[in-house]
Amino acid sequence: MEYKINEINYLSDKKANVITELKGIDFERLDVEKILDEKNVDNKLIKELFSNLSKEEMVEIFQMDETEAEEIVIKKFLPHLIEVILEEIDRVKTYRVDKIELELDKINGKWEITKEN
């Protein structure tokens, strides 16, 4: 995330308005499903799961009810899934820029944000 201060308006020696720009990843426009489909993540995750499980663990998973099995699979695959998504987010670089107006007050000698407009 990047911050850029565009304007500072001092209202007094203890009060100021600051207009900033905040640039960050636009998660609303990021299509995670598309990323996962393009990377064929489902098949990779299944392959990785079974390659990392012992024979005993596989037997145990197949004997569990569906909810328990899903929980185990999610715990095992979540780190890999997060890694894939973060790599794609870094590659895609879909950004959004928002302007934010802040009200600052000087409290005990330090400027503190007291209101966001």
C-alpha cells in the first residue's frame, strides 16, 4: 500500500485537515476464481494433498464423514492455496486509488488522526 499526502491545511496550531491518496490492491476487481482456474489449482491441490499424505492418513480421511474430511483437506492445503493467490495478486497488480480527507489534532505534542471524512 502506498500513501501520498496531496494537501495539508492548517486550521490552527493544533488542528489540520490532510488530503491523502491511498493506492492499494483492488480486491473487488480481482477475480480469484479465474486465477484458481487458470492455474488449475484444484488438480494441483489434490495432487499435492495425496503426495504429502501417508497411507494411514489417506485411509483415515476416506473413513471420515464429509465435514471432517473437508476440514483436514483445508488445513493441509490452505498454505499452498494462499501462496498461489498471493503470487497471482503480485503478478496481476490491479490497483485502486482512493482520496481520503483526514482531520488531525495535536495532542500532547503529536499529530493524531481524529476523524476520517
